[in-house]
Amino acid sequence: MQQLEQWLAQFDRLPLECDGLTRCISTLMQRDGIEHRILLGSLDIPGTGTIPHHWWIALPDGQLCDFRARMWLGDDPSVPHGVFIPEAHHGYKGEELAPEMVKIKPVIFTVLAGEPMERFAAFGTEPVSDLEP
């Protein structure tokens, strides 16, 4: 799973909020055959704050992928970031969305991410480095 965590970390740099980032990540996970679930709901961190409309990804092993909670709730250590097993105080509540319903076309991916899908190496392969910026 560490290889998947490293692959997912590359998406943190994208200039997107939780919905666009989740859609981009899910689109590439679908491209590469990586099992996942997309969730839409809320996140409440007691004593820190609530995100009433939030998107994230759940992995089959129970880990969550959320690179945008800190965008809204700050860099407090109690706020999750990255790929992690949720803790008791991570109040994620959501409903699952079908991956095929959030998959985006390559041109939309490029508009959202600011770079084409081809810039992101397939999971388990070497990073793409021969494309012009």
C-alpha cells in the first residue's frame, strides 16, 4: 500500500478543491484499475471545525485519501491529510458515488488539473518525464 500512497501524493500539488481533486484522482484510479470508493458528505473535527460539503476517496483496506481537509480546517494535527486510517475524532459522514459517475473526460481533466492525464504515470510505472511542460 505504500506504493499507492506515494503515487497518490503527487496529486496534492494540484490547484484544486476537494471535488475537483477527487474527480481527477478517481479518473486516474479508474484508468489504472485501482479499486476505490468516492464519498460525498461532511467532515467534523471536534474543537476544530466542520466542512459541510466535502469529497474524499476510500480505499479497500480502510484507509482514506483526503488532501483537502486542511484547506478548510487549517494545519492542526487533528485534521487528517493524505492517505491515512481515520481516527475516532475524524467525523467523516458521507454517501458513496459511483466512480463512473464522477469520471471526467481527458479535456476536462486538463482544464481542472492544468496538465494532461498523460503527465501522470500509470500506477506502478515510472513517472513520465519526457513531456514538454
